[in-house]
Amino acid sequence: MSKISQLQNLKAGLTPGCQILTDTSDAKFVEYLKRWTDIDLMVPGAIVLPTSEYDSQKIVQWASKSSVPFVMKSGGHSEYSTIGSNGIIIDLSLYKGIEVDKTSGTATLKGSILTKDVATALAEAGYFTALGNGNTVGAIPYFLAGGASLTPSITGFGADQILSAHLITAKGELVNVTDETHPDLLYGLRGAGQFFGLVTELVIKCYPLHALGNDLGTIWAGAFVFPLSRAPEVTSVMKHLMDDDRHATAGLMMIMAPPPARNPCLVIATKYTGDPEQAPKAYKALYELQPIVANGASVPIQNANDAQDALGAKGDFKRFGIIGLHCFEQDSFLKTIELWKELVAECPDAINTSFNFKWDSRPAKKPGFESAMSLHDIRYFQNNLIWHTDAANRDKVDEYNSKSYAIMRNADKEADFVDFPPGRDGPVQRRYRGVERLARLKSLKREWDPTGVFTNQLLE
Ligand SMILES: Cc1cc2nc3c(=O)[nH]c(=O)nc-3n(C[C@H](O)[C@H](O)[C@H](O)COP(=O)(O)OP(=O)(O)OC[C@H]3O[C@@H](n4cnc5c(N)ncnc54)[C@H](O)[C@@H]3O)c2cc1C
């Protein structure tokens, strides 16, 4: 009998709502297997759906005792919540929750709670926190992996909000990770947290809505669209705007061909935090360029991502290609326009791909503690959305993405290259910067997961 077929023995010890799916042709199995991206998607031996922390611990204990490899899945937006037929997926979809504690200004997130659910529950209680721009992204993995937020200058990164966690270790023990019990492990969870265990609960810091700089709990969001031919003058205006910290501007400068017309253009998707009346002043230089489209409105923070909901759709070959940058090089960005044109000419199935430059005019707020998160000095990112449909073009599209990195990193020395933690390509020292930080994380990994149950990251 294969190890996985013995899974049914486990069921008796789990709460009745739990499910164990093993029939790969079953409609439920097929549905739970769907991911945001089809890149490297595999079919597991089983999908196990716990409904509580208790169940999750029992499943990890069973897998550990039976030496069955496993991965966890929350929102399913990464390329890593997938495993082959020798392993199982612990899918947390049936286990989720949030409790907001207004007295302490904290929230406890449970299981697979999604970003939008966290934002909504917090706003109803009069709060917000450092959430990102994907409504359907799993909130716990987002916080654990660093968390580039909509509000970095007010809150810092997602990882900076982590106050404590419940973690199921490689041995199947349930550990309460706090500043008092395991300060070292807390350091690791704040940015490298997907590599130490299964996090069932995360306590995070929240902020009253007025900390957004207005009494409405809103953020201003706008879009300015230009033909690509105007990129030289637009990027010269943007170079100054992105570096002007008198206004809290942020956003993405995107080279894309949006549907339905598919006309290649430069879309500047903007955010502004503070008094919404001041937003048009902050973007005055863009309005003066007379874009084809210029719109903007104040949006409740919990709805700030709703306009991009289509981005959360499952399937196709998708990936965010993200690197940190130390400055904006206008000439380099203009070269990536030519590269993007070549890409869509050679791979028409990649028409949804956009090469994007992300900025924050103000630096991220630094927390009063050290952690695995090392990107507080980075205000600029190349933030490409890779999206294509033809499997035959997989390598080619990735090559174009890598070429765009090389162009944008033109001004940097290799030793200064910065990678974004949720991606797992490239040398680990680019994601966890600093010799001391990396040594500390590697030592933590050896202590808590020496055999690589939760990936070999930090062991190599
Ligand atoms: C549309 C979109 C928008 C995004 N926006 C942002 C953004 O604004 N800012 C930002 O920083 N990132 C952003 N990301 C990246 C995203 O935060 C990470 O990829 C995140 O890890 C995805 O979490 P998930 O639960 O959706 O994915 P999953 O694939 O379910 O999980 C991601 C990883 O975490 C592991 N994992 C799952 N649950 C747990 C758990 N409970 N404990 C420990 N490990 C677990 C999985 O095994 C996997 O390795 C975005 C991604 C997408 C696709």
C-alpha cells in the first residue's frame, strides 16, 4: 500500500468537516488544484483540507511520521503551492477567519483568510493595515513573505506588522512564537516566514483609518494614459515626480496593450495618500501633459484593489517578475519599451504581459526591530507582469523578462542587485540582504527545519 493511500486512516482523527481528495478526475479535486498560474503546476497524490489548527497539526504530524512531502496552499497565487504525485497539498481553504481587537489595535488572522477579507473586516472596525494590491492573495503568506504594501511610508512592509504567530514545525509541534518565547524565530517569520513551518495564526498590528491622512479612510487612485510615442517626455516628468517626497505619490508606470483595443500605451496607475483634495496638485505635471485619459477618485482603502480584480483570475502562464532598483534610469526604461514590442511581436500570446516600473515617492517606514525583511531602503521596483498562454513560449517569455532586468539594472553593480522575497529565483542573498541577516536566517533554518520539510531555501 502506498503511503498516500494510508491517508484515509488519518481521517478518523480529524474533525468531521475535513476533506481528503485523492481522485484526480473528481470535479472537486480539479477545482482545488487550480492556481493563479499554470507555471510548473503539478498534480499531487492528494489534497487534504483541514478546518482548524488542530486538524492542520494532525496532518503535518501524519506527513512527518510517514515521510510524505507536502506543501501548504492559502490563496494559491504562488508557483510553490504545488507538488507531484508523491506528495500532498495541505489546502487551507476550509480554515479561515479574522478577529479584530479594537482595544489593542491588532487582528488575529487564521488559515487561508484572503487580503480583501482582512481589509474589509478591518475597515468595518475603523482600521487598516499594510496590505498589498491583490484582493485574492492569501494574507498570511503575503505577510510572511515580506509584503510590499499600499501604504509603505505610513505602515512599512507587511512583515513589519507581525506581532506573533502560531506555527506548526517540521516535527509537528505547535509553537506560540512571540517576542518573549522565540524572538529569533519571530525575526525569521517577519519576511522569510514561509520557510519555517505552517503558520495557522498571525497576530498583526493595525492602524486607525485616520492615519491615512484623511477622515474618510480613503486612498486616491488614478490612471493617466499616453501613447507609447510620448514616453520620452512622460518619463522625464515622471523622473522628478517619483522623487518628490513633498507628496505621498506611488504607483506603476506600465508598458502594455490593454483590451479591448490592444493599442500599445503607457499607463500610469497612481495612488496618493493623504488629503484627496491635494492629489490633483501632486499629479499636476501629468495633467499638464494632456494624456489621452486622466481620471482619479478617492476610494475606501478596503476597495482600493477592486479595479484590478481581473488580475486575480486563475490559469494561463503568469508570473510577477520583480526586482528592486536603486534609481530610475530614463534611458533604460525607454529601452524596455522596445524590448516589450519585440516580445509581443515574437510571442503574440504574451499580449497581456506588461513591463512596469513601480515607485513610492517616500521611503518605507522602518520598524523599531530587525527582521528578515531587508528592503526598507528600496523605493523603486521593476514589477513586470508576465502573462502568456502558449506553453511553447515559456522559456522565450522568461528570457525577455530577464533581459528587461539586465537593462534596468544597467546602473547597478552586481553586488547591489536586489530581488523581491516572494520570488525564489536567483541568489538568496539578493532577497535577504546583509551577511549577518543571511547567516542568522540560515542558522534558524538549521535549527527549525534541518531536513527542508518547508523547502530547501536557506539550507543551500
Ligand atoms: C495578483 C497578485 C498580486 C500580488 N500583490 C502583491 C503585493 O501587493 N505585495 C506583495 O508583497 N506581494 C504581492 N503578491 C505576491 C504574493 O503576496 C505572494 O506570492 C504570496 O506568497 C501569495 O500567497 P497565496 O496564499 O496567495 O499563495 P499560495 O501559493 O497559496 O502560498 C504561497 C506560499 O506560501 C506557502 N504557504 C501557504 N500558506 C501558508 C501558511 N499558512 N504558512 C506558511 N506558508 C504558507 C505556500 O506553500 C507557498 O509556498 C501578489 C501576487 C499576485 C498573484
